[in-house]
Amino acid sequence: MIARAHPAGPPAQDPLPGAAGAEDRRAGGLARSLKAARRVSVPLVAVTTPDPAATIETIGRELAAEVPQVEWDGARGMRGRNDAGHMVRQAVLGTAYDPTVANPLELFTQAQRLPEETVLWVHMANRWIASPPVIQALWNLRDEFKQDRRTVVLLAPAIDLPPELAGDVLVLDDPLPGPAALEVIVREVYAAAELAPREEDVGAAVEAVQGLPAFQAEQVAAMSLTPDGLDVDAVWEHKRRQIELTPGLKVQRGGSRFADVGGVETVKGFLGRVLAGNSPPGAVVFLDEIEKFLAGASGDGADSSGVSQDQLGTILSYMQDEGAMGALFVGPPGSAKSMVAKACGNEAGIPTIQLDLGGVKGSLVGESERQLRAALKVVTSVSNGRSLWLATSNSITSLPPELRRRFGLGTYFFDIPTEGERERIWEIWLRKYGLDPDGALPRDHGWTGAEIRQCCDIAWRLRCPLAEAADFVVPVSLSSAEQLDQLRRAADGRFLSASAPGVYRHLATRPAPAPRSRRVTHDPNRN
């Protein structure tokens, strides 16, 4: 694992990109924003949150005790949140049956009777916000509430406001809990079990639950607690499952490291320095074959549905606002692009989250963008605001230039491996499949690493020599020779080389060596 450097920090006048904003949001920024909105009499507020109960609890503590707080949900109707809120609820509805149960229209009708300064918390607003009568009833509260600093706070995991309300509702976002809040949760779990945690265990547990809402973090920690302390591996597994409940997100499993990827030493060396640099990422975000999802986001052939354009805009804004760094990997299929990206997180001991833009697409208007924002909120929390984006593409020319500029760590071209690189790749896969490391190898000119692996897999399955297995392999350099040549020419002088220092240079002619068999020179000390 890479040994990280921990410098004293950047100069005060040059803060780390995105870090200050992320910490500020986690340090009570939402409560401050709501209180500031109330000071200027903003009447309608929407808060996107994965855990409404925790949001109400956190913000409610920051409000003065004399401010009446009333809470509504469709099952229980209107209830008081504090002493002043109980008195208000009694004055408005009395002891009779609550007509607001399951009836948001009645709720906003009764809300006109709430006294000045009242805060009305409303659950699951996304479920009924599109109803025309409810839209009208909520809009009718705008001017009345503005006069005496009453506030309606709409709570939802994500919300698409109708155009009639879009200009009247202030939208705030409650981020997932940061390290400080999660440490409190972990210590409370230990205390409830009457166990005394070691400080190193607390730190490991906080890192493991990072990226989960408060309630889920508490449940995961509690389920993973043993008499000997917290089972961090179990926490990570629970966390992976929770993250993967978010549409479009998948946590990579497996232990591949850079040493398991033959060749492409330049890009591996560069990423290794990034991982151990002054601003090490907290998670890797992997987008495979990005051109399939965002190539149609602009230009004459743009996606007519608008989904690709919305996704592109959301990703561009996120990467800029969060200061996310990234690199693009371009090359033919099987040239180790995805292997390097997936190994990157394991190299640094951080999670690799695959973001599937197809998986966040929904059938309803605005659903795709809403689900993408929810996925990015998880990414922000898991990475603690420091994510490294690695995207692969078999053809970069179709990607919008504004997207390519966001990947400021460079665009790397992965070519067909050289003979020396292929020898290293053979050695890796022969060892993994338990094949003879000193046996004769088939002719492999023009083979990618994926084709070498395919040959080893066939030889293992059929229990046959590699030369026989090679008869079932058609290299991409033959099956897609024209496309490969176009890729090389497009990369010539424009992209960095993944295998050699500096800019990639295309060789106009690549003569094949004379047919011969080779043997791997096996070094038993080489990992």
C-alpha cells in the first residue's frame, strides 16, 4: 500500500480545492443557512436529505427554544416538536381528530393559523408536491408567512419543484454526516454496548461508515460490534451494500494492485504519486466507457431526451464545485484501462466506486438528474470531499470538450503493449492460472493484455498448451485494425503515453517480427 505523506498543509492563500466548502457544510452550515433565511423572512424552504429525522434534530437544536416547531407526516398528521410547538398544535387543532392526517392540502389550510415565528417541518414532500391544489395552497402561504417570519421546511431525499413554486422555494442540501458526527455515533454505539473502544478502532470505524446517513451508520456499526470490538471488515461489507442501494453506484471488490497490471508503467507511476501527494483522494470514482453515456450530450447528434445534457451539466458542476481531479484513459479494448482504474483504489487502501450513468437514468422527467445528484452526494461523503475520477473511453473524439477539460490530470493513451510489456503480462497471468511459467509462448504480436489473459484462461479450462489455446484468440489489432489505426492517429501528439514518459507518438508502420515462439524468463523474486 502506498505510504501517504501528510504535509503541514498548503499556504493559507491557496487552500485545497473544495476542501474548505465541504468542511463548512459539515460544520453546521445547513443550520446557519436556514437561520439566515429566517432572518430575512424566507417563507418556503426545501431541504434535500437522506435522513429527515437527523436533519430536524440537528437544525432544531440550533433554533431558539421559544421558536415553535411543528412537524407533519401523512401517517400521524401535525405534532409539536418542542414545548412551544405542542402549545401551537393544541391551539390550532385542539384535541379533536386531526384533519391533516394524510392530507397535505388540509395541512396548509390549517397552517395559516400558525402563530408568528413558527417552523413547520413537512415530510416526504417529493411525494405530493406535484398536486395542483397542494401547489396552490403552499403558494398561498408565501406572502402571509413572509410577513411574520413563519417558515415551511419541505423535507425529501430529492425534490423537483413545479415551475409555479421554483422561484419561491429556497432549496438547501443536507450533506451526509462528516467524520466528527460519525465519531460521535461510533462512540455512542460502544457506550451502549458498555465497551471501551481503542482510539485506533474508532478511527477505523469512522472511515468505514463514512458515506452513510446517520441512522444507517449507527445500525451498521451496531450490527458489526463484537465482544472484542468493532469488526471493521463487516462494517465495510455492510457499507458496500448500503452504498449499492443508491442507483448507479457499485463498490468494486477484489484485491488487484498496480503490480497485478503488466506494462503501462508511466500512468501507474503518475497515479501512485497522486495517491501519495499533498491532497490524497479519499475515494476513486470509476466511469467505464464514458463515451457511451455522454457522447451525445452536445453537438448536432445530441440526445433529444435531454438526459445526457442534464447528466453532463451535473457532472461538470460537481467536479468544478468540489475541486475533483481526474484523468481520462483512451485506447483499444483490453489495453488495461479499466484494470488500472480499478487497481488504483486498492493501491491506496481507499474505496473504488463505479458510477454507472446508465444506472441512474429514470423514466420520469427529472428523475435521472435527481438520482445522479443523490449518487454524487454519496461520493462526496465517502471521499470526504476528495475524489479521484478515472474514466475510460474507446473513442474520445465524441466527448464534449468541456468534459475533457474537467479531467485536468491528463488524457493517457493505452496502446497495444510492447514485447517487453507482454512478457510481464504473460508472467502475471501464467502465475494466476497456475500454468508453466517457463513454457513456450505463442506468437503474440499485436495482442492486448486482455487477449493474453484470454489465452491463459482457455489453456487452463481445456488443459491444453498455450499454442493450441492461441488458435481461439483473435486480437483486436486484427479484428479492428482500422479503428486502432484511427485511435493511434488521433492520439499522436495530443495525449500522454501510458507506457512511456511524455506525449504519445504514433508509428506509421509497425512491422510484425518474424514468427517465432518465445519463453518467459521467469524471475521467482518478482511480484
